Amino acid sequence: MVFAVAVLLALGSIALTLIVRGKDVPETPAVSPTAHLEQRKVQIYENLRDLQFEYRLGKLSDEDYQKTKVDLQRELAKVLAEIDTLQPAQAKAAVAAAESKPKPDGKTCPHCGAKFPLALKFCGACGKAMA
Ligand SMILES: [Zn+2]
């Protein structure tokens, strides 16, 4: 009996793993190339804050404080520079996407590009839905 329960539990966990995996694989989101850098930046800011806090409490010597602070600031500068080098490409892509896809206002057909003085539900030129 105990064996049967154990088998059921094992099968259950295998099934669950398969279900979870099956769900996860197709939905892998496109991670922003700067996501981990942003995370690192936040972490460094937190470390700097903690460092200052501990220094004010007198837990650190001037020397330790200055040394750690400079190390963190140097790392922060590196992370910020990396974000800067990655972001222009992203910003350009976003601008390009925005330009190629004008906001649907019902006046310009997204299919054939015909323009109308009034907002329409269906294009007067190609007959497709304007939204
Ligand atoms: Zn049209």
C-alpha cells in the first residue's frame, strides 16, 4: 500500500514536471540584454546604501569605507557604461518599430495605407478592418 502511494506520488511529480516544462518552453520571454545589468546596478546602489549606513553606525573604518566605496563606484561605472553601449541599439529598434507601425486612429488604413478625413471602421479602399 505504501509502495503504491509512493509510486503514485512519483508519477505525479513526473507529470507535474512535464506539464510545467511544456508550459515554460514556448513562453520563454525575450530577455532584455540590459536586464541583468539593471539588476546589477540596483544591487550596487543597495550595497552603497548599506555601506554608508554601516559607516555611519561606526562599523567601518574610514579606510575600509573609502576603499569599498571606490570599488563599488568603479563597478557601477562599468555597469552603467555597459548599459549605455547596449541601449542605443534598443532605443533605435523601438523607434523603428514605432515608425513602421503608426498608431491606429481609424483614419489611416493599416493594410493599404489609404488615408481618410474621418475615422472609419473599414477601409474605403481595400475594405479591410481599420483597427
Ligand atoms: Zn485599406
